[in-house]
Amino acid sequence: MSAGAHWPARMTEAGKAATLQRAILFAAMAEGILAFMDAVVKLQSARYAVLQLAFLRFAAGSVFAAIVFAANGPHWPSPDTIRFNALRSLVGVGAAVAFFTGLSLLPLAEAMAISFAAPLILAALGVLFLRERFSPRIGLALLAGFAGMLIIVGGQIGGQAYTADTLRGALAVLASTVFFAVFLILLRMRASRDPLPTLLLFQNLGPALVLAIPAMFVWRTPGWQDSLQFALIGLLGVSGHTLMIKAFARAEATRLAPVHYIALVWGTLYGWLFFGNLPGVATLVGACLVAAAAFVARKH
């Protein structure tokens, strides 16, 4: 059976289009929130080890996820739900640890550039494992987004001497990209089956438990200011993944894959608002291509 969008039998074409547009909007907002989270993590990576960063991100997220779970009348999940989401939690640990390692070794632009292989991997996995459609329109959207990304970061990549740490960082981000694509495929498989509070709780509490002991060996007690930032990271993570779950419950992974490129637009916006980095012509042209990719993807 194809893992399609699971449209209700009586939904009209207009209704399907509206649902798809909501999914695209949720995914775009999620990318903005998670890009902000990555920026805060990047700031903290100079003071804390990667394992502690990853643990505190999920531990703080678990608090907020537990509040959502309790507020919605908690129901004990089935054994199948526990097994599947435990696997998803492990994949999430791999994605987070690998990406945070890359962030600690690479400039943000380079880490983001490598991570933008994710939409291509996600689209391929959606076709292979979920039997989703791969239309010429989706292919065009992926190519437009990838071209926009290359234009934006092309002037920044290669501007520094490459060292062993640079290579390790690049390999770590590439590994995180594969993990992240698999994570989203697993999310797509469960997003229309398991309640959102259950999904949120598993993808925060599971990794926190896995990382608790490793984090003890590199632990550095944060001050109150850093503790507030870690709480913010947890809140941003839960908020972003809430929107991502809503998106993947409504649309196919292949349809949502090009939206990941919008993270680069969000990153450019944050750089301008918070650090005064005004975008150049190449950035604006690339951002237009990225936006065009998301627009093409939203067409039903």
C-alpha cells in the first residue's frame, strides 16, 4: 500500500490543495525555528562538549514535551508505537550528535551547505520506502533550491584553509544529513498514526536517556544565563518539531523535501537582524530561487 498523503475520501481537489499549503507553511515555519535553535547551539558549542550540548537540548525539550503530553490526557502507547519511536529516537541521537559535531568544527555557512543534501536524500527515500510519487515538478523544485543554495554559499565555501578538523566536520555534517533524512522518513510513517504529544515525548525523552551517561563524562555545570539558553534551545526544538510533525502528517516527504532549503533564507534573515550582516546580490538571487523552489513544491 502506498504511503501517500492519506486524503479523506470526500476531500475535493481544492481541499487537498489547501491541506498541502498548510503543510508547506508548517514546514517552512519549522525550518525557521530550528535554524534559530542551531544558531543558539553554535554559540554554546565554544563552551560545552558536543555530547553535553546534545543531552541538554533533548533534556530541556523533554520538559516541554512532557507538559504537552500531560496536558493532552496521556495514554500509554502500544508496544508497536514504543518500538518504532525508540528506533526513531536512536536515529535522532545520531543526527543531533553528528550535526552538533559539525557545527563545532565548521563555519555555520559550510555546515548548512553540506546539510542541504538532505532534501535530495529525503526525496529518494520517500520514493524507495514510502512509494511516493516523484513528479517533474518536485524534481524542478529540488534543482531550483539546490541551485539557490549554491549561489548563496558559493562565495563562502573554500575561503579558508582546509584542515583535518574541517574534514571531520564535513563528514560529521554529511552523516547527520543521512540520519536526518531517515528520521524524517520514520516520522512520515508514524505522523498520521501516533498522537503528536506521543511523538514529541519519544523524540525528546528517548535521546535524553541515551545521552545522559555519555554527557556525564564531559559535564560542565552551566551558569544561570547558559541554563536559560539551554531552556530556549529545548523550547525551540519542541516548537519546531511540533510544526514538522503537523507538516508530515499532511503531505508526502517528496513534496516537503524542497522546503528544507528555506532554512538558508531564515539563516540569512537572522544574520541580518541580529548580527547586521546585510545580504549581497548573490544572496538575494539565491534566496529568490529557494523561495521559488518552495512555491513550486506547494503546487498540487
